[in-house]
Amino acid sequence: MIEITIPGFKQLSFQHLVLDYNGTIALDGRLVKGVEQRLKTLSQQMKIHVLTADTFGTVGRSLSQVPCQVTVIPLENQAEAKGEYLRNLGPEHCVAVGNGRNDRLMLKEAALGIAVVLGEGVSPEALFSGDVVCRDILDALDLLLFPLRLTATLRS
């Protein structure tokens, strides 16, 4: 569990990290360099979930060495599927990271939503649904590894 107190924002207690796959931790179906090690480190403190339609058919191979739960979701109603998945975990204990329009509900409902901008860009809906925007996934994961960065960003 990761616990962070952010003055003027809220007390955060994360048990789950919920990630979109392509466009968030992977680009063109390939895991971004540096993500695997960060996820392995974070998996010692929280349960990691990866939600994907697996567009490129690579998620199983890419994450085979990472302790995480991979869930392939249907092509239709992806935003609702991701939102429902998060609600079943308990949004108050989740941090969600995504970039796409289909990530907007999980970003909005999570205790902390982080929108990321990789090579695919970020949809306006995802951008405005998150609490924080990061220039890439490594910066987003580092917010959890170095939580004082979150405090600096979100305190009032």
C-alpha cells in the first residue's frame, strides 16, 4: 500500500494501480523502456492491473515478467468496462493512468487519475478527467515511487 497525505487535497491510500496498455505503458504494442522495472518495484507495494483491448496482440508477451493482472476488454464500450473494473476494486483505493478517450471514466473515478502524453497523444476527455498530467509514463510511475512529487503538484 502507498499512503500519501497531500495538504489541501486529500489523504491517499493506494492498493491498486490500474493502467491502460497501448498509448499509456506501451507504444505500438511494445512496452516503453523503463516501465517493466518500475512496475516490478511498485508491485511490491500495490496490486497492478492492466486493462486493454490488446490491439497489437502483444500484452501477454510484453508483461510476462511483470507481476500484474492483465484483463483484455471487449472492443465495444471500453470506457464503461474500464470504469466498472475500477469501481469493483474500490475507486478510493485506486490510482489510474491512461491517455485515451476510453480511459476517461477510470481517470475521473479513481482517487488519483493521471493522464499521460506519449506518441499517441492524449484525448481531451482523458486530459480533463485526470488530477495530474504527465509528459510520459515514466514520470507518472515516478510520482508513485517518489510521492513528494505528487505533494508538490497537488497541494493547495
